[in-house]
Amino acid sequence: MKSGIINVYKEAGFTSFDVVAKLRGILKIRKIGHTGTLDPDATGVLPICIGKATKICDLLTDRDKTYRAVMRLGIVTDTLDMSGNVLETNEVIVTEEDVKSAIMSFVGDIMQIPPMYSALKVNGQKLVDLARKGQVVERKPRPVTIYDISIEDITLPLVTFTISCSKGTYIRTLCDDIGRKLGCGACMESLERIKAAGFSVENALTLSDIERIRDEGDLDSIILAIDEALVEYPKVVAAEECTKILQNGGKVSADDLTLIDLDAEMVRMYMADDTFVGIYERVGDVYKPNKMFLEA
């Protein structure tokens, strides 16, 4: 089985780590990593890196994401979603225009306070572990960017919207903030990640899908090659005389490369025969390895 990325559809009830553990059993491989935590109740796209592709987990996690969320007005919970304990119930007397205005006011660069029920660590401890002990600690607001929000349906007290946002955005926190702005409170009813790291929900596979494909002996057909997941980095091809240097992880002079973008700081390096070597970074007039993926 080749190294690469599988576009997994995480179903409700599984943690991201559950998915990794189950895939280890299905694929019979230990080297597996995910590209961004989804809450157990959330569903949707969870790209999984296998083999040497685990080296790019951080690169894929840093990318923007798109979600479809359902928000319930009038209810406030300790987890900021419907899985938690209800802290408040309020009458919802806002208009649709009030709701639209409140939601759209969050588009742009905003500050968010991470929820206590999250995997974020403070002083080496996960916030969720502290929350389960009844502890609340101070969390500093963090900058995130909401690129776009499209409101799909308003059937009060439920509001469905699609949101494109930066890494680190908590949709549960956004729902809570919207509810506070409206004065009636709100929490997240459901969440589906529909795009992440260049992968979309339309092509995502459930664990049972992957198990079936494994039994059919066709796993390689669903594994995206590492370099295909890194197309934002320009492709460069080294001269044939650089082959040994590349195989040994050495630096390559810019003069020995066919470059698409001379200003690129990071590039996808290929041998003269179009074999993918890895991600290289520019230092002056040479390119040195940043992440190597050359298969033996």
C-alpha cells in the first residue's frame, strides 16, 4: 500500500482518534495521522495521512475549512452544543432580520475565546479534562478569520448556515457569541465539515466504505498521492545530474532547476524523471529539503 491521504467521512459518535485507531486495524498499518480534530458529535471530512504522508499532517491542518452548522437559539449549555448540560432556556423573540444581522456581523477578523470543552491545552492539560472536573480556567481570546457565512435556512429557533473559516475557529463558540449578541442565547445543534485541506464531503468515504474497498483489493485507488495534496507549492524539476544529490537529501542550486515561480519560498521538488522528492525551501540561491518523501 502506498503512502498518501484518504478522504475519510467521520460519522457521529467517533472521535478523530477513534477513526485513526479503527483505520490502523482496517489497513494494518501503524503510521497514521489525522489533519484536524472533529468533536465526537460532529461529522464530515477528516483527511487521514498514512505512511510517509504523516509528515504533512501539520501542513494540511493549517488550511482553511468549511462547515455546515445548525444553531439552536434560546438554549445555552456548558459545552456550547446540545450534548451538554442546559444552563439557560430563553424565549426567542428575535426576527429573521435580527438573526441575519447578528450572524453577518462576525464575518472578518474576530477574536474568539476557546470553549472549556475542547482539546486545547493550558499548562499541559486539556481544557476538556479540566471542564469534566468542574474547573474553569481563564482562556485568552485568539484571532480567527471568518471568510464567508451563507445562511441557508431560518426556521426559528433553528438556523442553518455554511461557514468558511481559518484554522482554529470554533463553530460552537461562534453560535454562543451569536446568541449572546441576540440576547436569547444559542448553542450548536449539529455540525458537518464539508471541506478541509482541499478535500470535500462529496468524495469522502466512511470506515465501512474503506473496509469494503480493502476487501476488494483496491485500496490504492482511494489514496491521494502526497504531492497531489500539496499543489499550492510550485513544482520544480531538477536536472538529471542532480539525481544522486536529491537521493541523498542534499541541497540543489536554483540554476539546476526548471522553475515555475522564482519567488516561491517553498516548492515541490521532482527528479528529471518526474519522481516526487519532497518539499524544499529556498535559502539564497539554493533549495534545501524541508520534508522528504522519496520512496525507496
